[in-house]
Amino acid sequence: MAAQKLNEAGKPSKQVEEVSNWWRKIATTSAQLSSLDEIRDFGENWAGLTAEPGGVDYIETYADGIEAMWIVPHGCNESRVLLCFHGGGFFTGSMYTHRKLFAHFAKQVGCRALNVNFRRSPEHVHPAQVNDALTAYKWVLDQGIKPQHVALLGDSAGGGLSITTLLLACEKGLPMPAAAMPVSAWFDMEAMGESMVTNDGKDHLFTKEWVKNIAGMVLGQHVDSRDPYINPLYADLKGLPPIYFQVGDQELLLDDSTRLAALAKKAGVEVKLDIFPNMQHTWHMTAGRAPEANDAIARYSTWVKPKLGL
């Protein structure tokens, strides 16, 4: 496993500091809103952190009944696909909040992306989300895309889906894609990582109590928090494709990535793990504005392009 804590940088840029400002606003505003619909509506402003990449077409579609959006950079190789899952704790976020973010990834890599609008909690509990993700993966393959020309990408809860979709695909006997790229991923439904304590107060979004509350929303009353298709820390990871984890050192979810990376390495999976200094949860959302986000996406692109044959 190529695991590294990147060299300590100077003060974060003003642009990437907007992530901290956004998370503080979310924490304050969510407590004042009276309904889930209001929280979701406010959360759509998350997209404002990301610059328009330009030179990209967006085509809404259905992937075997699952709402989705094709992201097509002009002049890209359309035979390669990033299958993308948005963050938002499974209960908020959408393919619209992450349209621009995933377009920046697609432009860097030089391929299409399919941005999946999976069902959200609490209306739909596990396994609705991973089932939708797997349906989308199967649909991409049914379009004639070779599995070795697909990479899975997701942030936060979507980062969790980038791994659990692999596990479910393996269980169903489907071929593995080329790679997975979890960004600031959420894997642990029990909130057991050491960073839940050591980064308390450093993370400008999460508290341990909140993580456990949103886990309860997707688990419902009957789902085991150790079900490997929602919590891959309890999964058999043998046979998974290469995985590149990125996470910030200020995140409560830091140890979600470090622990799963260690387990994957032990299972024989090719793993790369980068820990970015002074970065908050999903700082990548400032793509096109903040140098720290652009650098992180460029690192992902450099890593995944040869795995997709680009």
C-alpha cells in the first residue's frame, strides 16, 4: 500500500476555506429548519462551492429505472466511464449538487461520467442505495462498456457506495471494474474510529453523535450496522480492484479510510492512501476554485487513467 501523509502545507487557501464556512453554515442552519425537505432544499446550495468546468454536456437519463445524468466533456473518450455516487449522508445531496464536481473529474480523466441519483434515506433504508448503485453499474455494462473501462467514484456516503457496490457486484458474480476512488469516504456505521475522538472539534461538520444519527436514518430499525454491504469494514475484501483513498487529516471520518485501506491491503488489494494536511471533509467540492481541490483531483486522474487504458 502506498500510504502517505502529504507534507504539511501552509495556511489553506481562501478558496478551500469556503468548505469550512459551508459546513459551519450547514450545522447552524440545519438546526433551525423544521423539515427534511427544507434541509435538502438548503443543501442544494452545496453546489455553489464548485466552479463550472465548461466544455461539458449534461444529459439526464434513466439507468434501468434509476435517475442519472451523463456528464460528457467535449472530445472525451466515450468508451471509458466514471460511475459516480454523490455524498450527503444518504439523506441529502443529489446528482445536481455534484454535477460540477464529477464533471471536473471527467474532464481531467478525459472520459464520460454517469452521475447516479440513488434513493435516499430515511424514506428508503439500506439496501436501497447499494441496490441502485449496482443497477447503474449493470446498466453501464449493458451499454457495451467493458468492465475494465469503468472506475467507481464517490464522496462521503457515495465513497462508501464506491466500495459496497464492488462487494455486491462480486457477490452477484459480476466482473470487477478497473478501480475505485473513495473521497473522504464514510464506511463505519458504528462511528468507532479513533479519529472520532482525536479530530473532535477540528472537523467543522461532523460530531460523533451526528454520524450515529445519520447512520440510524439509513439503517432503519432492522438493518445490522455490521452488514458488509453498508459497512465494508466487516467485509471480505479479497478480489477487489485497486482502490485510491483520499481523506483530510482534520476529518472525523479519517480513520474510516485508514482502517479500510489497511484491511484491503491485508486482503491483497492494491491500495493507495493519501492524507491531506489541514483539509476538511470533501474539500474537493471547491474544484475549479481552490488549488488544494484541483491538486487532489489531478492526483486521482494521474492514478486512474492508466488503469482505464487512457
